[in-house]
Amino acid sequence: MTTIALIVAAGRGTRMGEGLPKQYMDLAGRPVLGHTLAAFTEHPSVDSVRAVIHPNDMDLYRDSAQGLEVMEPVPGGASRQNSVLLGLESLTEFDPKNVLIHDGARPLVSPGIIERTISALDEAPGAIAAVPVRDTLKRQKQGSSKIEETVDRFGLWRAQTPQGFRFDDILAAHRSAQGLDLTDDAAIAERAGLTVALLEDRDDNLKITTSDDLTRAIRTLTGGGEIAVGSGFDVHKFGPGDRIRMCGVDISHSHGLIGHSDADAALHALTDALLATVGGGDIGVHFPPSDARWAGEDSATFVQFALDQIQARGGRISHVDLTIICEAPKIGPHRTAMIGRLSELLGLGEDRINVKATTTEGLGFTGRREGIAAQATTTVMLPGSHR
């Protein structure tokens, strides 16, 4: 093989919240990593692609790589630098001429920069995608929020990936750098005395680190897209029992809630709000109470159905807001658990989920403690071609 792409995707993405690692989050109907892998597998100058992943992520990786001709992934290490070395070592049996090292969370890499990186290796042992710094730079005074000085930006670049190298050179450089903490592969190459060329790239070859990055990526990928807002409302009355379920969390109470399924009013309202964003009707259309199949059903099933409808249209949930209306039980002590459960169900960072509660000051059926009501509002990003 002449050129192999090594996709580094072993990180945990802690800044995205408690949901999926960022490389497996949905981006316009496909995992972020799926877009990244496809960019290299579909490039005519790349002979093969191998990913370096976290050992616990094999099922997520399989979903991301579905339908793509890729090599078996290899497990990563405790740091990005260690993961790259493990990936490089796994390629020694193939003895490629060149290797491209790319972040799994950079799904918008263009065919042009891939080709230019490979071509540059005919002239230099290393080449990286980068963007020249155009903003004025300030250095902060240590221990203060004040400016210490303005930094000359001349000759400064922001490093991106792919970073391409002649295989034998970068493998030797990585082996000699074990135990050090260098920020990218170009730094490792520089330490080994290798010349690395700068290739001007686009700003939209962004690395997805935050939820805002993911929103920007979907807008770029879909040509702008559109925002759809849905709302939902549900009510269940109290009956016999010693607990209720709300947002998928069981809460001890003097009564239960009566319903055909598990009577989770919050998840029912959420389901309707999600379906509304894609014109999907309501929960009763798809899961009628007259159908015995749904008796006692966990309402997570309904939420997953609505989520599937959104993803099938290339959409992505951006934000969820839930209000639970009742006099009792107290919702506050369970708010964190509720947000955590919603994060799991939706694959959405906890910073994108809000759960709040209110009473009706003793008025109406909730004020008389006859039942619980819930309302939900959801924001979904949809491709521009959806409508």
C-alpha cells in the first residue's frame, strides 16, 4: 500500500456532556466518525483506512463504519499520542510509503486537502493542514484577567489534520518521543528534525469539541438547514400505587399514575414534541391505548421511535426543555437523575437538556393533587432539503 489513513478516535469527549463520545454523536443522520471514515475510504489516493478506538466502543464503531471498506480497528491508549503510536505500530506489517493521521472528530475534511497532503509528501517528509491566524492575539497576564501584551501574529498558524508523513520517519519519531507530552504529530516530527510543510486549509475543517461545533457542522454539511421547534403536553391522573415514573426515573410517592403504558407524562410530552418537528403526528397515532402490545410499556420505547423518525430525515436534536406540573412529589431532588436519563435516551449532552417543575398554587386538577401534567419543547436541526 502507498498511503494509509489512520483515524484517531479513542477519546471520550468530556466537554460534550454525559452522552455519547463526540465522535459517535449523530451528524445529519450519520455518526460523526462515519463521515470522517467515508471521507478517506472514498478518496482515490487513499489505499486503506484504519481507526484507533477506545476498547469499549466497538459496537459504536461498527455502526459508524457500516457499509465502508475499512481495516479492523485497533485499541488506543491513555493519550492521543499513545493512541497514534499504537496505530502506527499496527501498520508496520503493511509497510506503507505514507500515512495520514486524522482526528475522528473532524468530519468535514475535504478531498482537496487530503490530496494536497499526500502530494506534498513527494517534496517533504511531513505536511499538515493548517489555517493562518488572522485575529489579533493577546497574551493574558499571569494570575489576572488583564492583557499583558499583544502578540505578533505574523507567521502563526492553527494546526489541523490531516497530518501526513512518510511512514518510516513518523514511526521512528513517535517511538523516540515516548514518555513526552507533545500536542500533535507535527510537533513529534519537528522534535525528530523532520521538515513539515504547511498547507493552507479551510476554517470549516473544524474539530467537533462542543455542542456549538456540532451545530456548526450540521449547518455546513446540510447547506444551512433549518430549525424546527416542537411542543408536547400530557396528563396522567393519580391512582393506586406507591411510586411514579417521570423522565424514566422512579420516584416514591403516596400514589401511582394511571396509564396504558408506564404513565410517564414527561416522556409522553417529549415524544409528541419530537414528533412535531418532523410532522410525525402524536404518540397516540403510533402507540394507541387500544393496542395491548403497549400495556405497561417503558416510555423510552416511544422516545426512541420519535428519535428514529428525526434521524431518518437527517435531523439532530439541539435542545430539550421539560416542565413538570404538580404539587407533589417534589421534583427538585430528582432533577439530576432525570437529566442524566434523558441524556442517555437522546444521545444529547446534559448542557442541552433542561428539566424544571412548578405548581399551580393549589388551582386546578394538579392543585387538587388529582394528577400530574408535563409539557415539552424541543429544538431540532433539519437538513435544508427536508421540506
